[in-house]
Amino acid sequence: MIDSDIPLPSLTLPKEQIERLLDSLDESSGKSGKHPQRRHPRLQFRSRNVIITIFNEQHTPEGIFSVCTRNLSLGGMSFLHSEFLETEKRMRIDIPTTEGEKLRLYSRVAHCRHIGGEVYEIGVQFLSIVEDDKIHTYASKLVGKSARMAS
């Protein structure tokens, strides 16, 4: 059970350091060609205002955090977090828009990768279906105009 509905920042690193880290991850994944045939193209999506609510096995919220996102697609999203999250862990993701709306998606952890120190990259798969036009409509309204096609 959580004590508050106020999200805690997941990472306490300075903004500039997080941006360098995200740039480095984007650059290294572009060079590796690791996932050339992804099902859904990725939009680069950088925001510190996405809220995740992590649920325990009883479907009770156990933590609410604001996270630093990396990318977004029709099928999922990746973000940086300060803790390891087990594969299949369930969560709710609230993505704010510039119009004061939010896109709420339920997700599961698809992978968790240790980046260094207390930084993990979490890749989640959306459990609800997002229509192509809906994600692109929201992407155009995302806070800070931080969404663009990833290379």
C-alpha cells in the first residue's frame, strides 16, 4: 500500500545527465540494428511528466512515480527508472498532453535492463490496444512537443 497519491521522481539525476544518457542509448541502439523488424515504429518521446503506478500481485498500487521516458509506439513504451522491475510486473501509465488530457494505458514489463548505477531501462508492452490514429493524435499533443520519429 502506498502512503500518498503524489508521484515521486523515479530518478534524481540532473536533467542534463538524463538527456545525455537517453541520447547515448538512442545512438547505441541505432548502431546495433538490434531490432530491425519491430512490429511498431518508435517515436522518440522525452518527458519527465509521465506517471506510472506499479501494482502488486493483488492488483493494489504499491508505488507511484514520475519517470523519464525514452520512446513510445503503438505497442509499448520505454522509460528510465531507479529500480529493477520484474518481467510481467503490471502498471498503469498516464501520459499527459498539452491540452490537459491524459492517455491512460495499462501495461506489463516486457524487459528491464541495468544501464549503470541506479538506472534501469524499462520496456513495457501495452495491454490495451491503441489505434494507430489515436497514438499519432496524442503524440502530436504530448507535453513539450517531445515526440518525434526515432531513427
